Amino acid sequence: MTDQLAPPPPPPGMLRPDARIAQTNGLATASLVLGVLSLVLFFTFVIILAIVFGAIGVSRANQGAPNRSMAVAGLVLGIAGIVVGIFFVASITTSVRQVDGHFGRSIQVCMNDRSC
């Protein structure tokens, strides 16, 4: 029998030399959070950050990092934020043109007659 002593445990907060560090993909998480926010805050820079972080997160996931689905979801939600923003601008523009067309003629007639 051999008396081999096990190496002492590492001090608190230190990793053992043979311990593996879990790989994370923080940009995927950030992309998902910003993607959700981009649906509400579509008029801010959050959309751009969601798309950029999502693209980088997918790239890192292709290299072996986890959370590929979170990165893709953030990317898709960022793109959806752009679509929501375009829809919002189009609807506001259409509404303003309709109101201007309706009231613009009335104001023009009123100004020409000077009877207002």
C-alpha cells in the first residue's frame, strides 16, 4: 500500500488547477434583453445595440460558446423593433397627411375669404 496524500483543497475563491471554467456568452443575454426593449423603445439606439450584440453573440456561438438561441432571438427582436419603428413612422405620417388634407383646405378657404 502506498500512502499518497491528496493535494490540499484550494483556498476559498480559487479554482483547482484541473477545474474547467464554464464558458458564457454574455452578449447573447444582452442581445435578448435589448431585443425585448427594442420593441418598446424602437425610437432609441437600443435597436442597433440589440442587432450588433445579437450578431456578435451568434458569431461567438458558432465558435463554441453557449446560448446561440438567445443571440438569435435578440437579433430577431432587434429586427422586429426596426419593423415596428417603420410601421409607427408610416402610420404617423399617414395620419398627419390625412389631417392636413382635411383641415388644410378649410384653413386655405378661410384665409382666402378673410372671414374667419
